[in-house]
Amino acid sequence: MSGFEIIGTGRFVPGNPVTNTDLARVMDTSDEWVFQRSGIRQRHYAAEGQGASDLALEASQRAIADAGIDAREIDYIIFCTMTPDYVFPGSAAVLGAKLGLLGVAALDIRQQCAAMIFGLQLMNGLFSSGAARTILFVGAEAHAGFMPWDDWDLVTGAASRDVSPEARERANAHRALAVLFGDGAGAMIFRATTRDAGLVKLKVHTDGRYAETLYVPGGGFRTRPYWKRDMFDEQAHIPRMDGRELFKFAVTKLPRTARELCAEANVRIDEVDWFLAHQANLRINEYVREQLGVPKEKMPMNIDRYGNTSAATIPILVDEVRREGKLKPGQLSMMLALGAGIHWGCALLRL
Ligand SMILES: CC(C)(COP(=O)(O)OP(=O)(O)OC[C@H]1O[C@@H](n2cnc3c(N)ncnc32)[C@H](O)[C@@H]1OP(=O)(O)O)[C@@H](O)C(=O)NCCC(=O)NCCS
């Protein structure tokens, strides 16, 4: 494994927070239901016209400033999103242009909420092969485009009226999904180093039999054309989610993978300083934490404020914890994540 370290981080969330109670204006839900089941109190949404690359640009500029480098020192961009600006090309190219990094390789990875772990494996390869020295790694999501309502003025509190019964019914059909996701971006700058830092060991897995536990049924290239008028009538642009199955999968696979990783790396769980976990549901993380016997203070949580920001989650969390001055060089941190695919994995990183 080659040496690399985090030299800068940044995060950005759009607009004002939207609370669970705000969402109750457009569907039948409550702060009590959402908080008890998921630990979420509020989330942010990208504005109309604001894409994942715009959110990523803000976070990247903050990370570049934090690293104190000239953006031109970046020689590779990795962009993770499941909500790209276009069906194709991916948002990495769009972000590269916005940063003025013309000609710099920009790669999209689409491992949804597990992107950070796959990204670390990729970065390790890029550093060890000498293909890159300074990598901008960004996760950004604009889930607002798949939210099951049109009345954004009600959601944001810009207007007050009763939502139509039809609109409420449409939103209710997707309410378990809709309350979970929020928008934002997190950026990290990694640099090759001769210091004893970087990836210690990593395990990633995929089980595509479960692809339809969380997927978007419409707009795929199995049909001609790939987008049809009736797909919208069927709300086929909105992801379908089997929440219970994903929950079961996460609480089974993540503790097992974390234990196997530690055993293979010859590291005891109690030697790990930080557990930086994807934030899909507070109850999932609490369960994983208890299974592993990890004290609360070693697993920071921020899902209450952002919801599940998919690929942006771990970079946002790392930025928060790092800016609080908690992450110290030499510490051992484990990242854990599971996302649609189903992809999942854990990584041990020496800071
Ligand atoms: C989504 C999740 C919170 C739902 O919790 P759950 O306990 O499984 O709830 P269910 O979907 O079984 O629904 C239970 C009831 O609450 C209702 N409900 C669903 N969403 C609701 C909402 N937002 N507000 C109020 N009630 C809601 C359901 O209609 C159902 O009512 P019924 O019993 O009358 O039919 C939970 O399954 C979860 O978090 N799963 C993991 C999802 C995940 O991690 N996804 C991302 C992976 S990266």
C-alpha cells in the first residue's frame, strides 16, 4: 500500500434546512415518526437548476483553500454521485471545467452510498502506480430531482396553502424514501506522502442480486426511447426502495466486514480511533456500533442535520470532524458504508 494523506477538506449544503415538520405540509408524516425511525430532523435540498457539480464546486473550493494549494496542483479528479447533472457525461468532467482544470483526468464512480470505500481503493492504486500525486475526491448529490412533490414553495415555507389531495397521495406513496435523503457535497484532497499514512487494508463487496432493493425504474436504456411519457405518469423517475431489506443487509454485512477487515489487518477493534460511517439511518449505525463494541464518542453522527446525502456523506462527516480538530496524524480510522447495488465495504486508513 502506498502512502497518502488528507491535506484539505470542505463541505457545502444548499439553502435553508427543511425539517420533518416542513415535509408534513406535502405528505402524511411527522417529526416523531421520522426521528424515531431514522434519527433525521432536517435536510437540505438543491435549488432548481443547481446540479451535483455546482454543489461539488463549492465544497471543492473550500477543500482547496483548506489545503492551501493552487488548484492546478490537482492531477486527478474523482467524482462520486448517483444524481449526476446529465445521464451522460458524468459530472466529473463538468466539475473539472468549472474548476478550470482543463485536461486533468476526471473519473466518475457510481457506487452510491458506498462510493467512499471504492474510491479509497481506486486512489490507492492511482498513488501507488504513480498516476497521481494530488487527488480531488468529491461526493455530491442533488436528490431534490426525485422528491415526490411539486409544491416546493410549501416545503420551503415560501407559501402556505393546503396541498391538493392528489399531490398528497402521490407523495405518500414514496414517503419512506423521501424523508431519508438530503443534498450536499463533501470534498477531500489527498496527496502522496512518504509518511506512514494511507490505506492499511480495505474490503469491498457487491451483490447485484439485490440491485432492485434501491433503484430507479425509469429512464434506463432497456427501453426505446429510454424515457417515455407514461414513465412520468408511473412516477418511474422516483427510486423504489425496500427499506426493511436494506436495513437487514446493512446490520448483517457491516459488522461482519468490519471484523474480517480488522482480523486480516491484525488490528483490534479497540485500536481503531474513529469509525466514520455512512449515515443512512441512525438505528443502523447504533446497531453496528453496539455489535462491534465501539464507544459512542468514536462514531460521530450527523444524520440529524443532513439526512442521507449518499456519496457526499462520508466526505461531509470527515470535514466536520476534521474541522473540529479531532482527526490527528497517525490515528487509525475505519470508514464503513453500504449503498444501492448492493455495494458495501470497510476501509482502515492511517491518518
Ligand atoms: C425506511 C425506513 C426508515 C422505514 O422504516 P420501517 O420501520 O421499515 O417502516 P415501514 O416501511 O415498514 O413502514 C411502517 C409504517 O410506517 C408508514 N410510513 C412510511 N414512511 C412514513 C413516513 N415518512 N411518515 C409516517 N409514516 C410512514 C408506512 O406506510 C407503514 O405504515 P403501515 O404499517 O400502516 O403500512 C427503514 O426501513 C430504513 O431506514 N431502512 C434502511 C433504508 C436505507 O438505509 N436506505 C439507503 C441505503 S444507502
